[in-house]
Amino acid sequence: MRDEDEIREQYEFLKAQLEDEEMNHEGVRQMFTYYRRALGWVLEEEYI
């Protein structure tokens, strides 16, 4: 299992990639959105 810092770093990287103007292909955007949501759930479960 990854540690929290590694997961947060990956989440921030994906968030920056998604907001990049060159990342405008809808399929790629949707994939990153799902991945970000999944990472968010993992982080939330750590604090429940």
C-alpha cells in the first residue's frame, strides 16, 4: 500500500494535468476525472 504523501503527490499531479489547456480531449479528461475521484475516495477512507 502506498503512503499518504505518495498518493497526495499523484493526486496533485493528475489534477494539474487535467487542468492543462492541452488536455482537452474529452475521453482523456473523463478518464482522469474517474481516477481523481477514486484517489479521493482512498484518501477519505483513511480518515473515517
